Amino acid sequence: LDIKAFDKSQHYEVTAASNDMVLKNAVYLAEIGKLLEVRTVIVPELYNCRHTIIETGKLLADYQPIRYKLIAYRPMGVREQYRIYSVPSQELLEEYAKELYALNWKDVVII
């Protein structure tokens, strides 16, 4: 399940849609043991990634094991309007992973 942005207004800015159903589905799937993986593309200049990761981490922490993939944004193959964003550093990705581990996540993958 992709979590684009946790904050409703930021999610709307990124996707032009609400994230209400995405978050409800995340909890529902986690409750029934069918949520195997959550993914967030890290684009710090586009939205508050740290907030998204922490709040998603808190929301789903009680339903482990779930894999959380932190995916570094890469500008290849994206629409021209999104090519202005930079690739996040490995250090930043590792910092976000540590924050998830602190919330009791066991399976965090950096891509």
C-alpha cells in the first residue's frame, strides 16, 4: 500500500485526491492481517516526509509484522513538473528508518 502523504492537505496537493480511504484501508488491511507492506516515496521538497513516516508508523505500529519501504525519489521517467526535485541522501533515508525502528518497526527497507 502506498502512502503518498499522511497530512490530508499535503496528500491533496500531491495527488489531487483525499487520503481518507487510503488510511482507512491501511488500518483495515492491517487489522485482518493482509497488509504486508507500506511504501512511501521520499521527496522532501514536495511534502513533509518525516511527518508522513512517523504518523504512518504510529498508525500501524500495533499491527506488526509489516514491511515499510522507504523509496528514494529518482527523477527518471517522471513528468517534467516533478523533475525539479532532488534525490534524498542515504543519510536522510537512514534517519527516517531509525525513526521507524524507534516506533517498534522491525522490517524497514531503504530503496
